[in-house]
Amino acid sequence: MGSVLLITGAGGGLGSAVAMDRRGHFDEIILLGRTAGPLEALRKKLNLSSASVHVAVADVSQPSEVE
């Protein structure tokens, strides 16, 4: 198994900046956020790297969405 990076709040400024900065250091990146649009846009940018990028929509402040 390769290295995995999970970023919560990936659709926001700090989360997307972390993803862009760390993209070459992980085999797989999972972007987690509350709205799909910004996550999908970031996925398109990150897919230019060698990492496998996945998107998950959830609000981590809601236990029922992350169980």
C-alpha cells in the first residue's frame, strides 16, 4: 500500500493549498469537503500529478456523514 493523504476542508483555500503543495509526495490523495464543485475543480488540477485523486462530499461536523 502506498502513502495516502486525506484532506478535510479541501475545497477551501488552505485545504486546496495543502493539496497542491503535497501532491508529489503521496500515491493517493482524498479530498473531503462539503460541496462537490470546488473539490472537482481541485481534482482536475491534481490529476496532472502522478497521484490518484478521489473526492468525497461530507460535512465532518455531522457525525452521521462520517460514520
